[in-house]
Amino acid sequence: QVQLAESGGGLVQPGGSLRLSCAASRGISTINVMGWYRQVPGNQREFVAQITSASITNYADSVKGRFTISTDNAKNTMYLQMNNLEPEDTAVYYCKAVILGIRYQEIWGQGTLVTVSS
């Protein structure tokens, strides 16, 4: 089963940028959908962005125009470029992979913390 590991979180000032990475333990070309979610303690995990194996992307309204999701199949990695960050973007960010086949598989990473503060 594929494993996911996020990296790239940290502390950034409002208006700044960060790039999150989600490294997979094997090739991602056969993963049907990969996505980013985020969670603030005490709140439900919420959708941020996703990309399909056909490179179709979808974003939450709150991040449209500021965040960009992408993949690099050669590096088995998904990215989330986050620009013009706001304090409301502070959360633990998780990556997810969905594999459709004989059985549905949903795999999550361990999360990486993003803090937007001056």
C-alpha cells in the first residue's frame, strides 16, 4: 500500500508563501485522485484542493487564486503552492490519495503544520 509523507510546513508572515510537498512511497501515476485537506484543532478536516490522474484540478473557494496544486510523476510527489497566505490558513495540512479499483483505497499522510502569523 502506498504511504504518504508531507513536508514544507512552517511559520510564515501574512502575505507570504510556502510550498508543501507530499511524497509517495511508490509511483503516483496510478493514483486516481490526490488532494490536500486541512484541519484546525477542534474543527472538522476541510477540503483544500485536489488533482486527478488526468490533471483536472479543483479548489475550495477560500483558496482559489492563491493556492496551486500540482504533481511530478517522476518524483512521485504532489505539491501545494500557497501564496498570499492569511492567518485563516493556519492549520495542519494533510495529503490524501484515492485509488479506485477492485476495492476503494483512501490513504492519508501524517500532516504538516502551517502557521501564518506576524
